[in-house]
Amino acid sequence: MTHWNVRRLIRGAASAGWRPHEVRAMIPRDWLLVVAGYSDQAKAAKGPRPGEKAPGTDRARELFALLRERRALAGQGGLNDK
């Protein structure tokens, strides 16, 4: 639960006659920390998933073939000559 949501709870309770400090006293601190942590994790999860930008199997094979080719050329002196 973010700071803004706590304010919303307080405003909603004001119409029922509750005062802000009374509403805050009713909300356990541990619960606020758990909800804030969950919210932070949910925001982080919306980003790209791990490995999402990784090359596919075919692209990986192409890259390894290119690497083997370049290493073979380097052994012959082809790549290191400038």
C-alpha cells in the first residue's frame, strides 16, 4: 500500500467520523510494510522478464559458428593483422 492509498483510507474514514490518527492507529505497521513490499515487487515484475531478450536457439548457433570462425581466423593470423 503506498502513501497515497493510506491517505485515501483516511479520507474515506473521515466521512464516517473517524479522525486521521484513529485510522492510522487501526492499521498495523507490519501490514503496511508487507503491502508496500508486495507493491514494489509488482512494479518490478512489470519490466522485462529475465532472459526475455536472450537470443533464440538458432541465433545462438549462428553466434557460436561466427565465434568458431573468428577463432579459426585468429589462429591463422587473419583477425589480429591490422
